[in-house]
Amino acid sequence: MSTVGERVKEERKRLGLSQAELAQACGFNTRAVKAAEGNENWPSGPLLAGMLRMGMDVVYLLSGDRNTALGPAELTLLTAWRNAEEPVRQMVMAMLGGIGLPAAAPPAQQQTGGAIKARRIGQANSGPVVQTGTTVNMGNKAKKSKG
């Protein structure tokens, strides 16, 4: 089984952070992260709280057990969701079948997401949209055959 320090390093690398970047994001100096990774000291409560805010799996750091309820793809998706800005989140929810965000999220004003050309999604709009004199193309028109 790996040590707490090895798991701290593994999680830091999973997030693509250097020791200095992690330390700064958590409000600590680099020495605190080096000490944790080197098994000189266990991470303090405030350092663990900062690591949690950065997306580290703190239960895994301390116990060595991953949350088995989420697979690798789900963990990647969750990390991307946590790093996404609100317009991107609205677009993702729209693509998932019009599922709205929980009521706790502040109501969005008109927000427009850019086109996702690889999937031919187009735009996602939320909130009241008033566009007088605008034509909306919902797809290609079928050509009429001359018969």
C-alpha cells in the first residue's frame, strides 16, 4: 500500500500541478507540500482543506481508498465540471436533455454558448431571448425534386 506522501504526489500530478502551484493555491509555502510528499509530516487540516478545494480526493489521501462509486471517466467529468464557468455548465446541462441546474444556482440571464462544431450542437441559450426580425435555421432544407 502507498504512503500518504505518495498519494499526495499522485493526486497533485493527476491535477497537473507543481509543488509550488499546489502550495500557492492552498495558501502554503512549497515546504509544506514537500514535507507532506516526503512523509516528513502528515498534511495539516488547513492544507487538506486547500487540497480538497483544488479537487484532490482527500479520503484517498488519508485512507488509500478511492471513492468506488465514481469511475475514472466520472472523476474526469466531475473535475471538468468543477473547473467550468457557468455558461459552459448551462450548455452541458442543455446537451444532457434539458436538465436544469439545481435551484441553488443563481438564475442565469441570457447566456449564449459558442458553437461546438465537432458535434454540430450550435448554441445553447437560457433565460428570455428576444430577437425581433431574426431567422433561426433548424437544419438543412431538403431539396425538392423536379418531377
